[in-house]
Amino acid sequence: MGKVILVACEESQAVTIEFRKLGFDAFSCDILTCSGGHPEWHYQMDIFEAHKILNPDIVISFPPCTDLTVSGARWFKEKREKGDQERSIRFFFDVWKISNCCENPIGILNGGDYINKWFPELYKEMMDYGFPFKPSQTIQPWQFGHGETKATCLWLRKLPELIPTEIVEGREQKMWKLPPSPNRASLRSKTYPGIAKAMAEQWGSFIVNKDK
């Protein structure tokens, strides 16, 4: 098909596999080994290095949310003092610069007031560059065939908003209720299959048709 898709910060390969099903040259990238079963489609390296190698047509990114999401607010003071939070904000910002979609749960990026209070210099840098603290769209799993709630924000550039594919009953917070475990963060960050499929089908169709 000739279109190269880079799915960044994706060890699960959920979105990558859906694009591959449609004939795209899709590749996942993460500093972790992939768990999706296709290491031949995986760049285990820094996202910016992978971007230079692939020169992709579109980039869909899932930057880590551990230091950014409101569900972890009780640890914010410690994260600020250790510098983890500022590093995570900057990483998201740098990834956003090269992405067509950046995904994250509701957190401190929304609105920017928190960043302005605690990291004013970084906030000014983001504002000067034109970072939109209001996401383009907020989606829910129950709009894509999964009876669960997990508000997910998308910062889009040159891509249309996702259209819900299957609105279903059920509003359970399954991911939030996961018990503590070494892989809890990884499980919570995995993309729902219905959302991954919608991204591939809708955005794949968009990038093909826009060049006709």
C-alpha cells in the first residue's frame, strides 16, 4: 500500500497489528520488547531514532501516563520532587511534535493549569510552540464495543476525530479496579481492541483517500 505507520510507545502492538491487517507497513516502537508476537514489526529503540529511520506517513503515539494521569494524584508531590513528572511532560510534548495522534488519559495535560503552577518555564515553552492543552477528542471504550469506562484523550493533527463504531451497555471501571501487581501499569495502558481497529480502519482510509 506504500503508507508507513509508526505506532510509538506501543509494546502490545495492538494498533500496529490492525494496520497490518489492512495492508499498511505498520511498525511498533518501544524501549521494551514487544508482547504482540511480531518482533519483525517492532523497533526496540528510542521513538525519535525510529522516526528518523522510517520517515513515516503518520505517527500514532501512546506516551507513558504514569506521571501524568489524575488517578495518580496522591503521588504528584513525590514525582515533582524527583523530577519524574517534568521529564514525563517534556517527553509527551516532544513526542506530540512529531505525532499525528498523541493519546493519554485525563490528567495534568488537560487545561495546563497544573503545569503552569509547578513548571511555569515548561508551560511557557509549550504555549509558545502552540501545544493545545485541550485535547481534540475524548473517547470511551463503550463507544467501541467494550462495556467499560476509561476516558481517553486524543491530541490530533491532520487526522479526523474517531467515529464511535459500537456503543454498548456497561460502564464498569475494570482497569481502575485491577489489583496491585508488577504488570498493572502495562495492563492498564493497553489499547482496547475496538479502539485499535477503529484507528486503523478510519485513519487508514483517511490517509489513503486524501492522496487520491
